[in-house]
Amino acid sequence: MTRRSAGSCHNVSAQITGPMRALLRPASLVAAILVVLSTLLWTDSVQAITAPELRGQFAVQEISADMHGLDLKEKEFLKADLREVDLSGTDLRGAVINTSQLQGADLRNADLSDLVGFASRFDGADLRGANFTNAMLMQSRFADAVIDGADFTNAVMDLPQQRALCSRADGVNPSSGVSTRESLGCRP
């Protein structure tokens, strides 16, 4: 490429950007006016989605030792201390129990279907007859949990946890009639 042709490309570029600059000035002025007008005229408040402890509307405020049989559908427990809490027969469908402590909790016959339970501890919990269908249980732990008759159909959990649960899986869920081993996808 010669110096002359390089110069002519530069001149063409300058010729295109010159008129474009003239067009952009009114366009940016119009855009600025629209932003100012929309800010002044739009009186509806905008709310950001925040963590439950900040917004509080779905977060469970009171945790007691006996929460047996409560309707806690779609409630949120974030970093909740539920150790040794009686949640047997509780309806927790669609609840969010993230980074919570459930060691030794009684969840017998609780409905935890569609639960989101990320990084929670169910160590030593009584999960007999519990329904974990479609639950998201990634990074949750179940060491020494009693799982006889629990239903984990389509639950998503870490493979090491699934294997550990399979090693002690037994029984049939009283509501769904599905065996715990089958629901976990355990090998025969």
C-alpha cells in the first residue's frame, strides 16, 4: 500500500465521520432530552430484588423449636439455624433454605418438593418419609441423616452425597410409593 492510497483512505474516513458527527450531535441532544423527560415524568418507583433479609417479605421471621405441621410454602430461610427444630409434617414446597443449619432437625413426612436447599446441612436430620421431589440440593450435606422412605425423585445433588445416601437408602415413601433407592437412582 502506498502512502498516497493510505492517505486517501484516511480522507474518505474523515469525510464520512465529518457528516456523521453533525448527525450525532442532534441525536445525542434528543437522547439526553428523552432521558431527562422520562426521569421527570416517570413517577412509579422501581424496586430492585434484594436478599430476603433486606426485603423481609418472604423470609420467616420467627423460628421456634416446634414448627410441626406449619404451612411454609415458598418461605425463605437464609442462613437459618434450624438445628433440632421439629418440622415434621411441614409443607415446605418451593421454599428456599440456603446455607442453613438443619442438623438433627425432624423433617419426617415433610413436603420439601421443589425446595431450593443450596449448601445446607441436614447432618443427622430425620428425613423419614420426606418428599424431596425436584429439590435443588447442590452442596448440601446429609451425613448420618435418616432417609428411610424419603423420596428424592428428580432431586439435584452432588454425586458424592447421592452415593453416600445410596449406601444407606431403604424403604418406600408412604405418599408417593417410590422406593428411596429408586428415587436416588442407586445402582442395584
